[in-house]
Amino acid sequence: MNYQKNIAVRTLAAIVGGYMCCVISSFSLATIIAFLFALPKSEAVLLATNLSYFIYITFAVLAFCASSPQRAWRNVFIFFVINSLIYAVLISGSLLQW
């Protein structure tokens, strides 16, 4: 893969992949925060959104630190799948219904 394609794929992993991970982590974090700390929904969502910015920045940095663009996308995919499963388990539980 030439240099321009390598940078383009890593940039897409940083922007699109980071955004996907940011969104799913804010969903799952809002649910977890509301349950663990007994916060109102609005405050839990606000706190989860602020925490998810760190996740976005982390994936933007990791996209360019990975040894290859394929590994950058693999990391995004693994994080997204794990957080999606966590969110699905949290939502399916009767205790954590919003």
C-alpha cells in the first residue's frame, strides 16, 4: 500500500471509526452511569458524552500508532463489537430499562 492510501485509510479509521466507537460507548456508558451512581438520565448522558470524547481522541491517536491500517480498523471493530454487546446486555436486562 503506498503512502497516500495508507494515510487515507488511517484517517478514515480515526474519523469514522473513532466516531462509531464514541457513539456506542456513550450509549453504554450512559446506561452504566445512570445505574451505578443513581444519577438522573440527563446528567448520566452528559457525563457519558464527555467521557466518550476521550475515547474518540484515543482512537484518533491509535489509528496512527498502529503498525498497519488493517490493525487500526481491527481495533475499532473489536471495541465496537464489545461495546455493542455490553449495550445489548444492559438494555435487555429488566433493571436497566430507560
